[in-house]
Amino acid sequence: LLGADGEVAPTIFAEMSALAGRTGAINLGQGFPDDEGPAEVLEAARRAIADGQNQYPPGRGTPDLRAAIAEHQERFYGLSWDPGSEILVTAGATEALTASLLALLEPGDEVVVFEPFYDSYAAAIALAGARLVPVRLRWPGFQPDPEELAAAVTDRTRAILVNDPHNPTGTMFTAEVRSLVVELAERHDALIITDEVYEHLAFARAHSPIAAIPGARDRTISISSGGKTFRTTGWKIGWLTAPAELVTAILTVKQYLTYVNGSPFQPAIAAGLRLPDAFFDELALDMRAKSEALGRGLDAAGFAVSRPAGTYFTVADAASLGYDDAAEFCRALPGLAGVVGVPLSAFVTAEHHDEYRSLVRFAACKRIGMLEEAAGRLAQLA
Ligand code: PMP
Ligand code: GLN
């Protein structure tokens, strides 16, 4: 992970945000919103600080936030979890993922991961001494091939890691794929770990968690975060729901990673999770409008575009503009058009770079005016 100069190499997201900063390009690289989250949520954090909620919270998270997570899971998915034993608050989804993998994997265990994948997965699996087994999602639909998935899961598989809705492709897995994941996990006695941080940014259809599929609940760790839903990516309040014995195992790791996190932000995320349905409905509609605005801009610029079903992201093929190396294209793009994107090769194993070589991820989590400005700039490429 060290760069040629011996310094820690920045993540692709940090590198691309720095490039946008240096060049003044519009940053459609790193996924973070450019407008504020709901006033009730921001105000609840200010109030918590003023009220003196500034010391260590309980190790599992504040009882009120755990109650709010349980209510939210019941309201949206009909799932019931015991706030006392089956819910853990974490430092973002990132810590929930890393603590789960460190707690539940033995060296040499295999973890089946859909590729391309969010960059922290490979690092956390490597920290646990385990082996990542990729199952490819292919342009343009990005659904896995059921036979490839079935072949990847064996008795060596300790966990299947599912990110749905999916970063970076914007795909949402079909009901058949989700059921197959559960069937394979049962057959091979594997755990399922789900990363659902984009649960409320699903706009092609409503998100449906794997834990709700019969047979899944007892072997599934479901992970989410307040960052995307409440536009508070810097607060790093995440959580997981799982059977009590799994939560206990993960808590033993979490207590030595961060111990606890984000005292005054916990009541604020609890307030967010209790917002009325209209907030969540509007959030998905807003994301759809932004995604469509970005898609129109990419079309007009001459890219082939994979239409996302959810998330902040849209994948486009730069080969249709005559660029077959997206990493080079992304480094040149600020100069060519004043926009920053991220090459998909940043999300894949070295063996599979070539398959994703010309694909670029653009983020649509920006104000419509900004996306239109980006579209105008990208039109110069056509
Ligand atoms: N998983 C995915 C798929 C993500 O896109 C992100 C956010 N970039 C995370 C996890 C991390 O979430 P958090 O900021 O809550 O740690
Ligand atoms: N999740 C965001 C993305 O995929 C960025 C998170 C990060 O910078 N680590 O762009």
C-alpha cells in the first residue's frame, strides 16, 4: 500500500478529490453530497453537544439509537431485532465491515465478494489473513452469473459479502440472485455479510434486505450507515444487526478498534431514522432525478452508459469516445473537460483489470445545477 516515495498511497477517492481541488474541476469522483442533510438531524447534533453528550457513549451504542435502528428495520423491512443484544453501533459502515471480518474470519478462510467492490473490502479481508474470491459483475447489467456464483461458494467459504445497492456499478441484485446467495450460504454453512449503505438511495425499486429472506436471518450480518441517508458522511455513524452471538463476537473486536464513537451524532442519527416516510420517499426521488441528469449529460457527451438502479453512482464506458484506458482518461479529464471521475479498475482485483479497463464511475450526489454544469463541460468531449 506504500507509494513509490515510501509514503502511504492515498485511496483512489482521496487522490481524485485532490485532483479536483488542484484543477478546479467538478468533483464527480469521491461520493459525497454537496448539500446539507435534514435540518432536524443537524439540529439534534447541535443540541446534543450543547446538552453535554460529549463523553464516551455505551459500547454497543446509545440505547436510544439502538431502539431507533430496531424501529427503522421493523418499519421498512418487517425485521425485528433486540436492541439489547442484536444491534451494534459502529464508526461508519467501514468499521462494521472490518470488525465483522476480523471477528469472524480465520486465516485462510475464503470470502466471496462481487467484483468490482468497494475498496475497503479487500484491505479488511487481507488484514484478517483471509482470501478474497471474486465473482464478476459484467458491463452493462452488472448482475452475477448464477453458475459462477454457485461455483465460487464452497465449503471453504466462511462468508459471502453482498453490497446491494452496489457501489460502484449502481446495480441492485435481482430477487433470484439474492435467494441464490441464501441458498448457497445454507448449503455450505457460510455467513452472509451485507453492506446496505445505499438502502434509501434505491430508485428503480425499493431495497429488499437479504436478512428478510427465509433462512437468512440466523446467518446474516446486515450493515448500514447514516452517512448517505442523512448526507452526513463525515459523522461516521454506522450499525449492524445480527444474531446475538455474532454481535458479541464483533463487539470484542470493535471495543479495541475504536471502543465507542460519535456521542453527539448518535441522537442525531436516531432522529433521522425516525423521520416520516415522506423524507425517505423524497430522498430516493431526488437521487433518481440527479442520476437521470447525470445520465443525460453522459449520453450527450457520447459515452455508453449503464443505467443505475440506485446509489450515488453511474458507470460509463470511455471506449465509446476512443479512450480505452480509463485510468489515463480520468487523469486527463480535468484538462479535457473540467470534470473528475474514478476509473473502475480501482475497484477490481489485478487479474481482472483488463475487463474493466475503459469504464469510469461518476457520482451524481451533487446539486442538479452542478450536474448540468458538468454535463455542459462533458459535451466538449463529443
Ligand atoms: N460501503 C460502501 C459500498 C460505501 O460506498 C461506503 C461509503 N463510501 C461505505 C461502505 C462506508 O460507509 P461509512 O462512511 O459509513 O463508513
Ligand atoms: N464511499 C465513497 C465513494 O465510494 C467514498 C468513501 C471514501 O472516500 N473512502 O466514493
